[in-house]
Amino acid sequence: MKTPHVNLFSCFSTKTTAVKDDSSNHAEEEEVVGLEKGDKNVDQTHNRPVLVQLFSSQGCITSTEAEMLISRIGRGDFKLNNMQVNILSFHVDYWDYLGWKDRFGSNQWTVRQKEYVQALEVDSLFTPQVVVQGRVQCLGSEEEVVLTNITSVMKYPAPALKKISPHSLEVALSGALSIIIDDNGVDVMVALYENSLVTDCPEGANKGHILANDYVVRSLKKLCTATDISAEEKITGCVTFDLWEGFNSHKCGVTVFLQNKSLQIFGSKNFPLLGNL
């Protein structure tokens, strides 16, 4: 399924990236942002969740399989060595011209995907694409490859951040990042997502289908940039999200993650939104 923009977009791709055990690459990564080794104050058995990002579109017929897969991963349908998986689904907008405008689509998410295409040296944009920890990517409907990437990718401790404004969409966070940050720095990002979304699709590639979407990113903001800090040093920041029509806090959550300039992920943590906001 090609668009008129040659070598830019495709609704599927046969090129995938599997995780390989490359100790040299791991050593290089730890020079950028490393664990606090040898410090007894750091819990080396700290839970290490994996961040899975899906780039999807309601205008892509093959994205429905990937949407079902990540929903099953989020429900815990697969044995993943008791790992915690944080999921974010970014709906891109470059399939809107096919007759159905994705109501969650955003050019901001298309730009984010383009950055991964460059960083991971992928030939073109395509959906559905799954990016694990910002380091490996694959076709989002390839269940075995997606699960292998999740269990095999390099992992980092979850930030020891606490949500200190539980009854507001002014999300204030405070705590330690649990890893050493050198002068290259990382951005602490906060994503607001929504689950249990159902769309009747009367037009486009999925005409006549009812589409179910989970972990749909509604907004992504930067909390702060951290540079030259220890694993225990605390950071504090606050972001405010605007509400949308039909907002239901019980269907939403917040995921905090650390990313470097290449969008590699160095830890993530999920917070449910509680209360009637």
C-alpha cells in the first residue's frame, strides 16, 4: 500500500530489527547513561520496565492486528518473564488522505516516527511499526518478533518518581531517576494516554469496521532536561495537560520516560489517573 510520496511511506514493511547480544554496543550505551554500579544505595534488583511505542493509524488496514497485539500485551496475555511493559500508541496522520481521517492522528507523532526512521536507519515510514526502548523496531503485527524484542532489549531501572498531584491534570513529579546522567543529558518526558477507545469507521481502508484502540497518546510534554546528576539526586517538575471533550480519567494514564537525543529510552514508569477529574 504505497502513497504518491515515493520512498516515504508504506503501510507495511518487511524490514525488522531483532535484538542481538552485542556487548560492545552495550558498553557504548552505558558510557552515555549508565547504572550506578558499586553503590549500595542503588537497588540493582529494581524493576526494569520496557517501553513499547506503536506507530499506527486508523487509515491503515494492517494496523488493526498490531493494535490487538499491544492490547493483549498490556493485559498480560503473554509470559514475558514477569516483566512490566509500558505501552504508548502514537497515531500518525499520513494515511488520512485515503478517505478516513484518524481522529487521534497528529503530525507531531509523524515527526516523532520520522526521527526513529533516521535513528534506526529504516528505509521508510510505515505502519504499524513497533519501537522497543527506542533501540529496535519491527512490523507491529509480527507477534513473535515483537515479543522477542521486548524480552531481549537492554533494560534500565524505572525512575523513582512519585506523582504528587493525584487529583489534577497538573502532573507534578518528584524523585530520583535511578541512573547516572552524564553531560549528554536526557529529557524526562510525560505522556498522557487513553484506553478503551472505539471508533466506527465508515470510510477508508478500514471501511465498515469498528476499531478498538488502547494506550493512545493524547499529549506528550517534556517535564525537564536532566544533566550531570547521580542516580539518587532528586528532580522535580510539573506539566499541565488540557482536557478534551469526553475526557474520562478512569480510562487514562500517564507514562513517564527518559530519552536521549536519539530517542533511546533509559527507563519508564506508568501512573494511573485516579479520581473524577
